[in-house]
Amino acid sequence: MMNTINFFFNSFGTTIVIPTTIFIIALFVGYDPKKSLLYSLYAGIGLTGFSWIINKFTPIVIKIIYKMVNNTGIKRSVVDIGWEAGAVASFGSAIGLTFFIFGLLVEIILFATGITKVFMPSNLWNNFVFMLWGSLAFYVTHDWWLSLGLSFFMLLYTLLVAEIQADRWSTYYKGKNITVCSAQNIVQTIPAILLDPLWNRLGFNRTTLTPTTLKHKLGIFGEPPILGATLGLFISLIANIKDLNQVSAWEQIFQFTIQLSAVITIFPLIATVFNMAFTPLAEQIDKKSREKRAITGVEINPIHDKKRYFLAVDDSVGYGESATIISGIILIPIMLTLAFILPGNKTLPIVDLVLLPFMVESIVAITNGNIIKVIATSIVWFSLGLYTASWLGSLYTNAIVHYGVTIPTGVILVTSFSLMAQPFNALIFVAFISHNPIWISLCIIIYLILLFILRRYRPQIWTYLNKIATKNIEMEQKSSFSK
């Protein structure tokens, strides 16, 4: 059975599995087979478009990054080879495949019983992250139940954090009743919320560096295609700074300028198609809720609607949003610089740097697209993440090799910047592999307390997150008005 599941995912991948899931969900919420098929096709078309662009764009960015590395002479013992190796390892372990089978059942039960308001099965693929951490734990401890317990606990707190930011993410990315729920990216919600008051005290909420204000101030030069071209020109000039006397360098500079401009322009169009798969489903959720309210004669604000729930969608929906991709691309040279100057860091982020737009989505939503805040929060969080990846480098390398992954020749230790540079996930991992009942119990108690708070004060939490986002809106509006 394990081999069959592994073969199925390796053969069909997300572009088949997720549309199939959408088709089943559409039937379940009351759509006829024809419309259900249409929405599932939109999901498949969107995911295919995303993968085409990202697969084409990734090697282009990696060439630029390698040039930066070579020109600066940065050398580190733990090399980022991308998330794919971790995904392969997760499906190559018995723990991973066991979680995949029973995790789906647990996700449905958690949703049906109201423990979570996020329907995780609509984004089935991201289960591989829970599977990976459990697989790493089993490699270290050889304790089956503890490792499986870690995977399920990570699922629980990921759903918790996803629900905390769900209304804000849905509002910012303009997707009704949809959110993201990927363990490798969702935890950025925590530093975004905790650091926001500090950034306000420093005056970052008064910045006008957002896509909207850039467009107001710069006119046509603030349009996404030109912003993308400008950013592409800047990044590629840095990468080729030592080779500006060569024609090949200028060829790469101009090509990357156009390529980044194209990605920033085209990606939102594909996201629109992808959203067409989920918008009708989300509206159907609203319709059923309205019908129930019509019976009682009471109109409820969505924030106070206890019956409201969210569909988990792929992070690709937000990747191409202007503030998201601009912040992510700006962070590429910043993270390379930090990898070089941070004392004691052993990690060199390379392949997964192209995933930085995915990694900052929750930060962007919480800060309402305030690019300065996004970059500041990311510098703090991902700097800690570099140390986390450095500490886990040996363990991660040995584990994925054990589960059948071949690492590049000449590389001693490997990592995935997007999967392993996650301080919060690493802390939970350490607590579980310690076998210390006190630390494990503490994790569970904190989760239960937070779950109780979320269930009791969910409207207040969402209202607060919208309030801190509005502080950035107010400054943006004042800037536009004064202009």
C-alpha cells in the first residue's frame, strides 16, 4: 500500500491530486458534476501555469545567485539544494507514508468536529512537510510513535496558526474564505505579529513603500512590469559586477530584466485563473451560511460568524502579488549577504532563495503589503533560520540520504532553506526528540491554551490583525491624499 501511494504521487503530482480533491469537494458542497469538473480544471490549469513559470524561472534565478556567490567568494559547509530532496525523502519513509494515509483522515475529523476551521485536504500536497519532520525524528530516535506524534502535532499547530491569519490572508490576497496552510511558511505569522509593534515604534508604519503608493508616486514607473524590470536590472547588475566588460554579462543582465518583469506581470493573471477554482466553492460556503442566517433572521458579520470556514489553497496564489514578489526578490541579495556576515553561520542558501516570495506571504498579509516591514521581519526571522539550518545540516543530510536521496557530488552537507530555516518548527522538533515528557507536555499545553484562546476570542484576534494592518492603510491614504 505504501509503495502504491508513493508511486501515485510521484507519477501524478499536485496538478492531478489537487484538482481531483477540488472535484470531490465541489460535489460535496452541492455543485453538479459539470461545474465540479470545470472548477477542478481551473485548479489544474492554474497549478500547471504556476509550475511552468516557476520551473522556467527557478534555474534563471539560480544562475544569478551562483554568480553572486562566485563573485563574492562566499563559502559555507551546508549548501541549500532545494526543497525537492526533502519531499522525496518524506515519501520514501514509512513514517511519512503512514502519516499521509492517516493524516488525511485526521484532517477531515479535525474539520468535521470544529477543532479547526481550515479544510486542509483541499491542499493535500503540503502534507509532505509534516511527513518530513516525522521522518527526521524517526531517523534520530527510532521511536515510531513519538515520530508519528510529532507529525500530527505539527499538523495541529499549523492549522491553529493558519486559522489565526486566515481572515487577514483572505482579505489581503482577495480570495474569499481561502487561506494557506503550509507548515514551512505559515509560522512566519508569529514573528510578523510579534514584531509589528516594534516596527511601528520605529516609524515603519509611516513608510509609503507599498505597491499602491509606489504606483501613485512613480506613475507609470510604479507599474508592476517596470518595477519588475528595475528590480531585475538591479539584481543582475550586482551578480555581474565583475564582468561588465563582457558581452555575455550584459546579455544576462538584459534577459533577467525582461524575465523578472514577465514573471511579475504574468503570475497574477495565472493566480486569477487558479482562484476561479476556489471562489465558487468559497461563495457556496457563504451561501449556505446566509441561508442558515435567513432562517434565524440574524445577519452576522463574517468576522463574528462561528460557522465560517476556509479552504486551504496552494501558496502559489499569493506568489505573484506585487508586494510579495518584490519583497521576496529584494531579500535574495540580503539573505546572501547575511549568510556571509553572520558569525557562526554555516548555511549557504541558494536554490530555495527563489521561494522567498512564498515564505513571506503571511508577513505581507499581516503588514498589509508594507515592504519595509516585510523585509525587516524577514531579516530577523530568517537570520535565526540560517542558524537553525546550520545546526540541522548534518542530521538533515544523513536522513535524506538514508531515505534514498542522492546529494550532489562534492557537497558535504546539504539543507533546504525553505524547510529547515524555520526556528519554530525546529524548537518543536527538539522538544520531541529529547524524549523529555516535560518539554513535550509543555508544547501540548501551550497548543491547547492557544486553541482555547482562538476558539473563544477568534473575532477579537481577527479584528486586532485587521486593526494593525489598517495602521499601514491610514498612512498610505494620507500619502495619497497629500499628493
